[in-house]
Amino acid sequence: MELLWKYAEGNCTPDEKVAVERMIASDPLLRKELEIMLDVQSNLAGMEAQSPSLHFTQNVIDALPELYANKEIEPLVKPIWMKVFVGAMVAIFAVIISIPKSSGTSTISLPYLEEITNFINNTVSHLPSMTIQFSILILLSLAMLVFFDKMMIKRVRGLMMI
Amino acid sequence: MEKDILLIKETMQGSKTAFKSLVEQYQDYVFSVTLKILKNREEAEEAAQDTFIKAYRALGSFEQRSKFATWLYQIAWRTAIDRYRSRPATRQSLDDEQSFLQIRDTSATPLQQVQQQNTRSLIENALGQMKAENATLLTLFYLNEQSVKEISSITGLTESNVKVKLFRLRNTLKNILTQNLKEEVNSLV
């Protein structure tokens, strides 16, 4: 019986197929059984899905909770502050570079400026590699900020998915 | 499968349009499963709606170990079974006759069509009288094209149990047709 069902479903191996065909050729009752099985099989295989009402999809969409709403994820450091930060760093950098050359010929006479420039000048003269150290410090700070920002965005997105 | 995964990703990024596509793709199959269990269109539609909302909430936990369809039918099965169990025992479905399976029309001669109609109505009646679980097993296997292994994960039955049940159910249908054939022959004699 199981072999006949296998045959009706089309799952028989070539050997089994030959065996079944031999059996049904010599036994009309078995052939009738197989015909009924094929009938059942084709009717079941021809089942069609039933459709819900026309408004079903919209009803589902309307009932969805706001789980994955497209919230704007703001970066930790706003672009404007990044610009200010970079600008300030560039300015400091420029001052450090220009001070040793222009200290002697400076025409600016703002209060405390001379003291500041003298201090920076002295510091720089004691640390010849200060420019390089500053550059590295700035780059590292920027890299860390960008990395931290991306990490936070990822984390927030992960929380939204839960 | 890949299309489903893409739609799931888009849904989780906030696109309800992507989830709408998933609903449209699977609503008929999910509804067929819930209808087979509950045998009442209104209740089945509510269960199908619950299924999609539950799936939406749990999309983050879908690990792609199985097909999305199998995962979805598993939710549909549990949702419908829970509803079925919470029903008062005496409650009768008002539109049971609509829960029978629809059988696809094929081109055939008028005589064959009459014979097919007879077979169809017999099978439909038999399926309608079956236990909800049994009729759903046949639906999952033949309509939703789920394998024995997938049906096992949807229903929680063991694979061998699913195989045995499917075998017995087909035999039951075959016996009904055989009995009917004998009655027809006797009436002719």
C-alpha cells in the first residue's frame, strides 16, 4: 500500500516503479486502487489557497506598532561642531607654525599676546617635535570621535530592532 | 527566500511598504492555515492578522535557520490553535461550509467534470469533517508545500508522526472514494 502511494506521488525509484507497474498489470483490483489514489493525490495537489477580505492587508498595516519607525539618528558630534573643532585645530596649528618665524617681527600689539607667544615660543623651542606631537594628537582625537560616533549609531539601531 | 530576507531587512529599517509586500505574498497561505483550524472566516481572519503582527514584532528574532514561510506558518498555527482552545466547547461555526478546500478547475470533458466534481465534493466533505489538526496537516503539505520536516517544526509533532498521519489521512480519503464507488456500482446493478 505504501509503495502504491509512493507511486501515486511520483516518489518511486525506477526499480520500484517497474515493480508497481508489474503488479498493477496482473491485478485489476490493485490497478483500481491506484486509480483512486491518483485521484485523491491530484485533487489534494490541486488545492487552492483561500483569500481573506479585500481590506486585510491594509488592516494589518494599520495595526502595526511603531517598532521600526525611521527615526533620525543624529550623530554624536554634530557636523557644525566638527567644523568648529577642525577649524580651531587648524588655527592653533597655523599659530604654532608661524610663531617661531614671525615672533621677532610681529606687529600685533594686543594685551597678553606677547606673553602668550613668548610662552608658546619657549615651549616649542624646548620641544622641537611639538608640531608632530600635536598633529598626531589631533588625528587621534578625530579618529576616536568618529569611531565612537559610529559605534553609538550602531548601538542605537540595534536597540531599535529589538 | 532572498527576496524575503531583503524585505525583512527593509522592514527593520522602518519600511512598512516592505512588510506590506510580505503580507501580500503570504496572506492567502496564512489565512488558509488559520481557516482550516478555526473553520470560521471571521475568526480565521483575526488570527491571520494577529499572526502578521506577532511576526512583525518578532522579526528581530528570526534567525534564518528555516524559511521565512515556515517560521510564519509556525506563528499562524500557534495563534489559531490558541484561539481554537480558548473557544467555548459548544460554539458552532456559522460558515463551516466555506472552510472546505477549494479545488482548482482543470480542463476536462463534461462527463469527467461531473466525475471530478463528485470526487471534489467527497474530498471537501471529508476534509470538512476531519479534525482541525488533520485537515491543516494536509493543507500545509499540499497547499503550502511544506516538507515533513517543516511541518514537524510548525506543529511540534515528530517527523514520523507527521508521516504516519499524512499516510493515514490519505488512506481515509481513498477509502471514502472507494466506498462511494462501490455504492455507485451497487445502485447501477
